[in-house]
Amino acid sequence: MRKNRSYRQRYIVIGITATILLLLLVFFIMPFLPLSEKQQQKCLAEVEYDRCYTLNIDGKPRLYINELGLGDVQTTVTASIDSVRWVHTTLKGVWINKYLFLPINSGRLIVANPDYQMDDSLALYNQHIDTLIKRNIGMLEASLKHLKKVERNVNYYLDVNNVTDVGYNSIATIASKIVETRQQRELTLSILKSITPQQKAELRIMQRYTLIERDRLGNIRRTACRILENEVPQDYYTIKTVDRHKSEGAHAIYHNIMTTDFVRDAIRTAPFQVSHQVYDGEMAGGKREGHGIYYDDNGNFYDGFWKDDKREGFGFAIDSLGRLRAGEWKADVYQGERMVYKADRIYGIDISRYQHDIGKKKYPINWQKVRISHLGTISNKKIRGVVDYPVSFCYIKSTEGKTIKNNYYRSDYANAKKVGIRCGAYHFYSTKSSGSEQARWFLQNTRFEKGDLPPVLDIEPSGYQIRLMGGVEAMWKEIRVWLNAVEKVAGVKPLLYVSQNFVNKYMEDVPHIKRNYKVWIARYGEYKPDLRLAIWQLCPDGQVSGIRGKVDINVFNGYNDQYEDFLEENCIK
């Protein structure tokens, strides 16, 4: 009996030992067994990768840079890490265990390092860091000049519009961002200029990884990760979630020679590409559709509506030259700003003998009843409320060429002023006489009283007439003579009355005139002219109570506050 018990104990010991050895064998073999397809899928994770650069001064980050260019330190440089635009991409990660034979993960992942070759480039940049800093001081000064131009254009839009106009609030928001950007760049520039030769300046790369987890409902949870500096092979990183946990249901592998190929294939990325175009908005069928915001590194920006991947409907854009365009777009082409006509705008008329001489009959103007009742039928206009507007200003033709004058000018001028209408005079320019002769004729026959509107030169020559007088250069020479002579006597700069076609064809040749003289433009469409102007003649076929026949209707480019400023700055003193 004792012998049988001894044999049983021996067999138990042998069985237990064999079981332990078998378990140990399985335990040591398991890390080297191939992964099933299901396990491979559970090993994968979605990881966001963001990268920017820092300019360190004496070891401390002072500036943040979104991209290094060929020969240039920056595409965007900022003094705040919160305002730097990180370069972003999405990578695959693989969950791994901390130890080869122990299933302890602690939130570890292997991910690609898309910028592992950047060290050599950074070393090259840092060899020439002084030159690059000087170059970027120049770039920032140029960008600030451009930004100030954008700021002026945006402020101009806000000056001549108000909160009741479509898009005003959106552009007001952009205006505040532009101010913030300008201030940030001014701070950046001051930091660059403050760096002394005694300080050590060095470019460094800043990288961050974020684990992306999605539940069954599509909700996203982001978990920050840190790079394990002591586990960096170069072309990939070992990272670790800050909460030290892996995703629910994920499978961590033992990273060894048998899994190396799987890991490399899983995390392999295409060559890292920087996206210089960004769209943030609604999509349909893979195309931009609905509202969206677009911008690129060339300075182009658009905030508005899209259709079939093209700008369509209302939107506003700022191009690389700093120009602001707010209004309607069609098939990616800017149409213009569609003005809303309403009672709080400033309206006026311009008249000549044709408001008196209709056919063979002569008609007086009843200035006591003068009031705008219709805005014409040539174009489709967006009108709010009933058209019943007071006439705030009136331009009256005084002369033409060197011999023609309007016989109704003096009586219309006197009677309009009696009922409180602000008046001004215009001269119709002729290509058949000199600018000095025409200026003399205009000044002889025109009244200039304190508070009168600035005089106007009406320029409407045909291409044929311009050629007959010697060409565009000769025309502008004579126009300048008229402008200077009239300004000398009137004491204020005249306005230029021109058509949109004239502006497009001839005013680019005389930027100093375009810059120094306010414009009254005739354009009979549904869209407001795409340039800075004082007055817009919106139709030639309007109706005004108290006046027989059709009348030119005009609207001031702004509201009451801007109109009062215009009168104070430009009227006869």
C-alpha cells in the first residue's frame, strides 16, 4: 500500500512538472506564433500626428513655426503655441506589450515617425540660423504690409455697410481676427528683432500624437500620448497614452522579430505631404456643397456657400493681393455685392435740361414735391419696403465742353437749396477742346457756395473720340489740367463720374488719379460696382415725384454717419 502511494505521488509530481513545462513552453512560443486576421485588426489603432517647429532662444521656445520652406524659416510664425497652425495627418498605430513574455500593455503603441529624416535638415537650417532670421524679418515686414492692406479693405467694407446688410456680421468677425493676427505678427517681428548675437538661436521640431477612439455611435474620444524617448528606433516611435490604458477590445502583441514585418506594414505611411489648401465645411458626394471655409498658404480665403465644388451664392473672399470681395458668386465667378435698397440709405438724383425739355414741351420741377418713388426697371433690385425716399442730394449739369451751358442750372440750383437739398454741379467733358478751356468755362458759369457738394467731371468719351484726341495718355493729360484748375478755385478735389467700363479700360493707367480722386460711377446692374466709390448711379430710368420723365437715381456708398463725414471732408468750405 505504501509502495502504491509512493508511485501515485511520483506520477502527480511528474504530471504537475510536465504541465508546468508545457505551459512554459506555450508561454514562450506564443509571442512567436503568427497572428490571426482578427487579432491583426484588433491590434490596429487610429492616431493623429501633428508637427510644428520652435525657434528656441537660449534653450527656451520663443516662436512657433508651422512649416519650414526652402530657404525660409516660416510659412506661419507666431509667438503663441495656441495660434500656430500645426501640420496634421492621420496614422495607423499598433498596440504592443511592454515586455516580451508578459501581457502588460500600459497604453503602448508603435507609430510611424513621418519626420525622422528632419534632423539633418534642421542641422543645416541651424548652421545658417542668423541669415534665416534676417530673411524672416523681411518676410514678416512684407506680410504685415499686406495684412494692413487687408485690414483697410475690410474696414472700408464695414464703414459703408451696417448690420442689416447680408454678411456684415461674418466680415466683422473676420475683421477682429485680422487685428489679432496683425498684433501677433507685430509681436513675432519684435521678438526676431530682439535676438542678439550673444544668444543661441536654434530650430527644433515639436511632435505630438493623439489616440482616436470611436464608439459604436461614432462618438470620438481623443487621448493625448507621449513619446517614450528611450524607445525610439528612428523611423518609428513607441508612444504611450497619458492614462496608460489601451482601447477597449484592442489586442496588444509581443513586438519581436516575428512581428516586425507586420508592424512595419501596418504603420507604413506614404511620404509625408503638407496640405497647402484647407477646406472646412459641408460636403456632398465628395464635393464642397453648402457652407464652407477655404484658405491656402498664398493668402487666399473664402467664407461662404458652395455648389458642385464651386463658390455659389453669398460669400466673401480675400485674395493674395489683399482685396476683399463680398457678395454673390456664380459658378466660382464673383458677380458683385447685391445692395439692399431701403429707407435708411442716402439717395440723390442728377438732372440736366432733359428733365425740363421733353419732346417739344418744357416742364418745371416742383421741388416741394420731389421724392423718389421708383428705382427703375433696367436691373433686378432687392428692395426692402416701399420705395418712397427723400432726395438728400442733387447734382445739376452746369456746362459741357467750352461753349455749352445748361440754362436751367441756376434756377434748379436755387430752388433745390430752398427745400433743403444739398446741391453740386457737374461738367460734361469734351474731347474737342483743351482741359484749361473747359475748366475756365465751367468756373465762369457755376456757383460755389459754402456747403455745396464737390464739383464733378463727367467723363464719357468713346474709344473713337479718345483716338481722335491723340489717345489715352493725351486724354488723361487734359483731364488732369481740368481737375487741377477747378480744385484751385473750388478749394476741394472734384469727383470723377465714369462708367464701370471706363474704369476697367482706362483707370489702371493712372493709379495716382484712382488713388486721389473719389469716384461716382454709373453701372446699371443688380450688383454694386466692385471698387471704392462715393456715389453709385444705379439707374437712368427712375421716377421722382415733382419731375416729369425719367430721372437718374443715385445712392451714396454708405449710411448716415459716413455721409456726414463725406460732407464735412469734401464739400465747399
